[in-house]
Amino acid sequence: MKVLVVGASGFVGGHLVRRLAADGIPFRAAVHRNRGDLPGVTDVAENVDLEGPFDWTSAVAGCDTIAHLGARVHVMRESSANALDAYRRVNVDGTLCLARKAAAAGVRRFVFLSSVKVCGESTAPDAPFVESATPHPQDPYGLSKLEAETGLLELGRERGMQVVVLRPPLIYGPGVRANFLSMMRWLRRGVPLPLGSIENRRSLIGVGNMVDLICACLRHPAAAGEVFMASDGEDLSTPELLKRLAVALETKARLLPVPVSLLGSAFALAGQRALAQRLCLSLCVDNRKARKMLGWQPPFSVDEELRRTARAFLQSH
């Protein structure tokens, strides 16, 4: 097996190439700019482009497996005038362009990192999303990921290429950015957070567990043509996550018991409804299909993944 890792210089991609190197699995790293993003990696396809027509011939040559982690990622404050078109150009058109070239080149398996957002934005705590749930994306990013999934699975059936789709919730770990990084900064600074009264449940997945599941899907025969939910297997409330992350950061979470209704109103006035949803609502996924079909078990506990995340943060800050 030789793996083409698309998006190798990204958050998950960087961790995946290090895992493949450690396991002695041959790979080629496809990066948007140049090999300087991946010191020590010798087999690199530079200047690949998921936005617009791109000739993937040389990048896929000699690879029989693809881990496609590249995407126009979800952002809380979208600046594009036509967000759906912007997401589709990369996440749908760019992905399918790569997949068609891969199928023509005889690539055997195509693992696609999608998102739980294809299913929706929230669940009841006791009714997690499963793979058979009717998709209900709520934003352009989720819709683009769903359209990419649909196109890939159809292409796989037509061309005999084994497509595997992974739907993770929030992925955290060393090098994480966005809201998770902000939470660590708040905790280390001792900022009082008005989140102590939230009673929700949310699934997460540490990048170590995410990479391990990707590796299982790259090689396990039963993964072909399947969709899998991904998670650490332990759901946490927002206050629980902050308290356990604070322990990993060697500090204490200062959580104020502000009523959730008042909190929601404050976020709405600040134009942060999406952030309020992430902090206050439940979003759970069931990873039993991957456990059963692939014999997969998350190799790291939530606390182990939080400690690794916190250690990297403390070293860099």
C-alpha cells in the first residue's frame, strides 16, 4: 500500500503523515504550497489545488490508496458573498475531480474525511446520530460535504473504487485552532466563563483517535463502501470538558452558573448564535458501527487526548 495524503500539511493531515511514517507505510504528501510545510518528508506533491481544474496525474501515480483530508473548512464568520459556491468549488468539485483521476489511475480505496455536520447541528443527549440517519445539513459547509459524499459513493460504485466516508464531530489535539484554542487561552488566563449551568452532551474525537480510525479504514476490507461516525466514545457536557481540560492545563476552570436562557440571549445580541449552539446544545454520535465492523477501539481516552493537547499548547505558549 502507498497512500496519497491530500491535505497533508493541515491539522489532521500532519498527524496522519507522522503516523504513517512511524508505521513504515509508504506515502506521498500532497500540499497546497510547498514541501517546507512538512520538514523531513521526501515524497511530496506540491502546489496541488482543490479549487478549480487541476491535473492530479503525477500526484496519484503509484498510489493505490488516498486519504482525502483537504477541504474548505467550516468557519464561524463566513466572509464569502456566496458561501455555498465557495464551499462547492473545493469540497465538491475539487474532491470529485481528484476522485475521477484516482479511479482512472486504478486507485483501490478512497477515504474521505467528511463531517457530522452533514447530519445536522444538534441531537437529544440520548439519541445520537447514526450512519443511517437522514442527512439534514444546516449550513453551506455541511451541504457541500454531503454532496461530496453522495458523488464519491456513486462514483465508487460506477468505477469499482472503494470509497470510505468518515463523519467526525469536533476534532481536537496538539495544534488545534479555532474555538478549542480559544478555550485553552481562556482557562490559562483564569477568565471567568458563564457556562456553569449548561447541561448538554457533546461528542468529540481526539486527533490521535481520528488518525487511528483513518488508518483502519485505509486497510480494513470491511470498510469498503461504508460510512462511519467517529468519536472518542465518551460524551461530555461543556462544563465537564472545561473542567477536565483545565486539569490537563494545570489550572482551574472558573465557571459561573449563568442561566442558559440568559446566556443564549447574550450570545444572540453579540451575533454569536452559532457559538451559542456549540456551547449549549447537545450533539452526539454513535461510533458502534466502526467498533463492530472494523474491530476498532479508540486507542486513547479523552483525558489522554486532552493531556496531549494541553502539553502542546503549554509548550508553544
